[in-house]
Amino acid sequence: MGKNENIGSPEQDGSLQLDCKVKLFISEDEFARSSLSRGDYPSESFGLVHVAADEPLSPALVGDAELVVVELKGGDPRSMQRLTALRTQRPSLPLIVAMHGADLATTRALIRQGVDDVIALPLDRGEFSDAVTGILATAGRTLPKVERLAPVVAVAQSVGGIGATTVATHLAYHLGERGGARGTCLIDLDLQFGNAATYLGADPTLTMDDLLTAGRRVDGQLLRTVAATCGEGVAVIAAPERISPLEMVDTDQLLRILEVARKEYDHVVLDLPGNWANWTLSAIDKADIILLVVDLSVGSLRQARRRLTLFEETGIDPSRLRIVANRVERRLFRTISVRDAAETLHYPVMATINNDYPVVQSAHDQGVLVSSIARRNRVAVDLVALAASIAEQLHKD
């Protein structure tokens, strides 16, 4: 059983207070290496429980804490098992994990398992306070209603010029056609070379750049002002006119924009850039479905495999990934088949889109959908079918 103490209690009598707001479960050695002291947080009631990283946490130890901070020893299955058991026993209890060497993949995996935050060992007073204060503030905030956030589909490309923007624009349009009073928002995140607005025939006066520089002024009204309407049910937030380094994008601001878009529309589609930055993965992490567009060439499949490896290493759930093969020739003898592509990528190919480059390019030049100039064209039929399949997957629950 762990050794119990109080932090911030004037008596410092060593008794366990089950009604304290926060409990810290940590070994004595780890606590000694931290920058915390028993005299910290005098205005809050903190319970300190010295317990080994692999020792079970009984319901009596946890009590009615409002938040717990638990030491996790990486690579120790017993330490992970006690974390899983705690989350099973108290699924709604805010939980912070403290561990050594938490990389991005580990952090994402823990958060997907219900952990609210991950902080480093040895504990730093500032990081510890920020994490605890932020979660307590969030838990204590009363919201008048729970807002439904729209599902997000991110469209990624294996290599440039693969036709991912064609897929993204048609997907957004057809999702908008399928109903919902608020429509679909297509956000062109190919900030340096994006053409989504052009492909949809829009000529916006405002772009994504205006939202990225607006700070906390971004709200539903501003976002809809920036979004250009491209027919009933679909709007596009265009890429900036000027080319700026991708590293200049503020990740927090981008995520703020995405959250507002999800509150304003029924669906959000992201057209991702060919070049990747840290914020790209943050945007992808918000997606319910990630479409990776490839063609049946060695170069495309090789780069697609590298993309998939990146997703796997950063903890993205493979169940969210879908492979779409574009520009597929409908002929008997092909150098690389759809089956070959699936075997190379170790993922099934969810959908294929026919190859008719002249018709697609003509549609782009006119700023219309392929179906607008050739409704029965195989490309148009395949894109409608893809949108229908994605819509069904998004709303199957």
C-alpha cells in the first residue's frame, strides 16, 4: 500500500484526505527528484500518495478525487495495466500521466486511451501546475449545451499532382449535396500551392491567411465571411495568395479555425499539402477519416508507404485510413494492379477512380465539377460513389 501525505495542508499530519481535489501517485524516489515540495499549492487540497509505479491503485486510494496524476513506467506492463484498470474503474475521472521519455507516438497513444495529458518526469513545478490547473478549469466549466462537432475528412496525397485536390473538391461538393442545413466546408491547407477554390469556380477576396492572422477573433461569423460559397451546400476557404513558409503557421490558431468550422458546418473536408510540417499532423489528428490518394506507379506507392509509416509512428489509428487509387486504367494488362498496390501498402484499396485526364483538366479549367461537363463520365461516377461511401462511413453510428 502506498504511503499517503498531504501537500498544502497546514497540519501536514500524514493522513490521507479522500476529498481532496487532486491526488498525485508517485514513488518516493521520483518525488525526491522533482521540483515539487510539500509546501506547494497552499490554496488547494492536494493528496500525495507514495506508491511504486507498478503497484495497483485501489478504489480506496483514489477515493473521490477530482483529478489524479499517475506515474507510468514505460516498458513495464504492470504499470500500464494499473493505468488501464484505473481508467476502467473511473472512466470519467480526469487523468494525467507522468513518465520519462514520452515521445509523440506514446503521447498520442495514451491520449487515445483516455489520458487527458502527459507530463515529463522528473516533475517540473511549472509544467505540473499548468497541466493540473488547465484540466481543473476545463472540468469545472459549465457549458449551456454540448455542441455537435462536424466530422472531418482529410485528403492527403502520396506525391504532388496525384489528383488529391480533385478528390477533395468533389467529395466536399457531394457531401454537401447529401443533405444537412449547414453544408460542407472545404479548407484548402495546401497553403503554398492550393487550387481548391479555382477548381470550384470561386474567386474569394479573403483566404485562409485572413483566418490565420485573426487570432482569437476567429468565430463563426468571420469564418463564414472568409468561406466562399460554391453552389448550394458547399463553401471553400481558399489557400493564401502569397507563398509563406509552412513553418510560419501557428498550430493552435489552425486548430482553433478547425474547431469553429466543425461547429458551423455539417462536414469539414481538409485538402492537405504535399509538403509536411508539424501542424499538418495536428490537423490530420482531428480527422475521422483520412483519404490517402495514390496512383498505380512505383513512385507514388513508395511515397504512400512512407506516409503510412509516418502515420503509424505518430499513433494515428489505422482504422481511420482509406486508400483511394486515382487515374486507374480500365484495361486488362497493367504493369501494377490494384491488388499489387494493396499488397505493397499493406492496406486495402477502398476505392478506385478512372483515368480520363483530358476531361478532368477541362473541368478544372472551367471551374466546374467533372459531372457538369460529362455526367456519365466514369470519373464523375466514381467520385460520386466515393462520396456516398464516405458519407455512409461517417454516419454509420
